[in-house]
Amino acid sequence: GAVVSQHPSRVICKSGTSVKIECRSLDFQATTMFWYRQFPKQSLMLMATSNEGSKATYEQGVEKDKFLINHASLTLSTLTVTSAHPEDSSFYICSARQGVGQPQHFGDGTRLSIL
Amino acid sequence: DAKTTQPPSMDCAEGRAANLPCNHSTISGNEYVYWYRQIHSQGPQYIIHGLKNNETNEMASLIITEDRKSSTLILPHATLRDTAVYYCIVRVTQAGTALIFGKGTTLSVSS
């Protein structure tokens, strides 16, 4: 079945560091990918929609200058958390859909811890 | 997308069937019912989806009432590895927008 790979699975870094998370669709092309964030004991919250070759669409309250999204190819989207602070510590999950009418598939998430 | 209501938690004995209900009374004619689950510290996993007919795959069965206002996900023989948060989501399948997750049902399977 469709597989979405996310890397790294865990990051621990100092406050002020920028962190890049990669999301790849391994066996299909994804014109659209999605980025979610999940805090402990809460549900997934959609952060942004990433479209190949165009600017991402951010949900209300998500700072686009803080969370940079690049979707340069049909199989790769990246999320960069710039100048990360402890409050950015969270579980970040990417998702991709093979095509219209197909289910969304999810990566295994990246646990980001900012000290 | 129509709103869904799920019980916050359920328990199930290992080997027994787990029946997870979902209410979606405002569902419209072109909206599908999707089920995902999230095992602790992992990304959500697609389980099954359906429009109005009952569906079955290797993971589960989905029973949708005739009026489509509710559905039940059935795990026929629950195992400890089925312990997870189960999300019922209603959406138009042709939509290009992302899935929106509610709080789901935490299923605890015990031996």
C-alpha cells in the first residue's frame, strides 16, 4: 500500500535552532501534502496544506514565517521550524494523498523537543 | 464536512469483537465515512471508508445505517495491538482539503 516516510523521527535541539523535517511519498506522486501538529493528549491539528510548485496554505493562527513549507517535487515536502523555542515542542505529522478520491496516508511523525 | 460524535473511550477484551460507534446525523449525500486509528506515538493509519454500503477489508468492517446518520466500525477479533485512538471522519471524498480530526475514541484492549 501507499507509504509516507517522515524523517527524522525524533529531534532534540537547543532553543533558537532551525529544524527541517522531510516528508516523502515512497510509491506514489503527491501533488498535495498536509502538515499536522499534535500536542500531548490532544488530537491532530492541521497546520498547512502544501501544494507542489506553489505556496503553502496555512491554517489560521499558524505563522507562515515560523513554519516554512517547501514542496519542490511530487514526492517531497519539507517543514522547517525556524528559530524554534520550547513552545514549538510537539509531534509533527505529515500526510499525502495519492489522488482525488484516495485516502490520506500519514507518516510516522517527528517528535520535536526544544530545550 | 459534517460533524461526528464518538464516545471518548471504550474497553474490549482480547479476542472479542470491538464495536466502535460514530454519530454523523448531519451527513450529506456526497460525504463518505472514513475511519483512521492512531497508535501511541505513531501517525494515523487508514482503516476503511464507505458511502452507504457496508464495507469489509482485512482490518475491519464498516456498518453504515440505512439513513446514514450513524456507523459502526467493527474489529472482529481485537488484539492488544488494536489499542489506539480511533477517529471517525466524514468528508466529501473528491475534496482536495485535509482530513480534520476530532477527539476520537480511545479503545483499550486488555487480556
